Amino acid sequence: MCISRSVGHSGKNDFVDVKVVQTLINLNRSRFSPPVPKKLEADGLIGAKTVEAIQRFETQVMGLAESDGIVAPGDATIQALGAGLPAGLSADKLAAIMPHATAKNVARYFQPLVDAMPKYEIGTDLRMAHFLAQIGHESGSLRFSEELASGEAYEGRTDLGNTKPGDGKRFKGRGLIQLTGRANYQSYTSATGIDYIKNPALLSTDAAAAVDVACWFWKTRGLNPLADADDVRAVTKRINGGFNGLDDRISFLGRAKCMLIR
């Protein structure tokens, strides 16, 4: 679902919902009657300009006789806004899918995502939606590309290939879907030809690597077919081993579908 609560005049106006509506309006600007309205600042804060833009969209684009300046989950206005979106992923769409991401991080990761997803067959709108939803949760909206814990808990975990002293910390979780353990780092090294055993920190400090390893993990763990089935529970379990953060992942998925799937 695009938004979870009402936005506009007398609406609930939660930050995330307002930012999504502002982005939807911005991406529909070409449909307005001249003069085309200025682009809204998608800051998640309701104000007169956002309410006026809702009213103009409903009267000028949808052809309603009048507008009350409010939109609600699943209503005709939200559907009309979604129907007018351009195809594909854009930086604006990414920012709306991950409304708590900083502008700096959206800019940092947008092009690497565009470059890497097709490489790993994350090419359909539904696959992209599921992938972005999961990395949105796993990375805290692009804030974290390295596990916050020290990695000490992985010391001696032979199931992860951690057979040498210090492997737990050295091969802690990194990337937008956190790759963990010497064995997994070795597998990704073999796949790419880049020595992440020697330089494990690159998976968190290099934006392209942080994205690429997440895409590689996604494909090699067979997540594309689960996304094709639109099974967020199965996708979550394969990534997480359980259902931690399922509600948050579902919220990300709703916004991603709103922005990507027509």
C-alpha cells in the first residue's frame, strides 16, 4: 500500500505518508494544466503547498468538480497518482520507498543499484520491489552497510567458515544484505575475482560493492523466484532465517510496489 494513513487537509499526515504523496505529485507534474506547478520539496511535512497540489491534481488531472484536499489509502486519487508514474526506478522513487534515507545516501546508492540489479536478473518491477524492500529493512534505509556489532559472536563459527583466529570480527556482516563469514566472503571473491578476503571492509566502504554483494546474495540464494511468487514471507525467511522485521519489510514492499508496479 502506498500510504497507511490519510494525507492532506485534516489528515493524519504521518511523515512517511506525506513524503510518498509529495513524491507522487512531483512525478505527475507533467499532467497538470499550465502553468505546471513547481516541484514540491519532498520533506514529509504537510503544508499549504502540498494541500494545494492535491487539490489541483484532483480538479485539473482527475477532473473532479471540487477537492477536499485530502487523500486516503487506496482511494481514487492515490490510484490516479500511481497510474501516472513514469516507468522504472528513479532517485525520487528510491527516496520515497526509503523515506528515512538521507539525500546523500540516496545519491550514493542509486546508480550502483541501477547498474547491479539487471546484472543479477533483478529486472522485473516485482523483483525490484521485493529486493528494494529487503535492503531497505536490512540497511536501515541505506544507513548501514556494516553490522553494528563487533562480530565477536561469529568467532569459531565453522558453519560460516570461520576457522582462523579473528575471523568473526574480520568477516562480520557487510553489504546492504549483510554477507557474513569467511566462507561467504570467499564465495563472493571467487565470483567477482576481487579479493575480499584480503580487503573485507570494501564490502561496506565501497557503495558499488555493498550493492553488488547484496544482488549476488539475492540471486545465489534463489530469491528471484520467491519474488516472482510475490511471497514476502518466504523471501524474508530465506534472508533472515526467520521473520524478524516482517511488518517493516512489508511496509517497504508496499511503497516499492506503489512506485514501480503499474
